[in-house]
Amino acid sequence: MRSLLSSLSGGKVSRVADWEDRGRRDSAERKAGSRRRHVFERYHIYMYARSALMGMSARVDRMRRG
């Protein structure tokens, strides 16, 4: 479909259509991905907290040993 548009119009209209399509796809992905992004951010926070706790426990172990 996009190749047909570009062949008909020499590329300019297809670029506009591609831009509009990208905007539509971005908004759809934003709607679909808001929950996914929330889960992803929570996962990152969890991993960061876990690494911080592990580092803290390792530091405490080192202090206890030293």
C-alpha cells in the first residue's frame, strides 16, 4: 500500500501518510503500552531496590567481617 502511494506521488504524499500512520501507531502504542510501561518501571524499581539491598547487605557483611 505504501509502495503504491510512493509510486503514484513520487514519495511526498507517502511520507505524509507515513508520518500520520506513525502518529496513529504511537498513540495506539501509548494507550496499549501505558500499563506495560508501568509494569516495566515497577520492575526496574524492584531490581534497583534489590541491587541496593544486596549491596547494603554485602557492605554490612564486610563491616562485620572487617
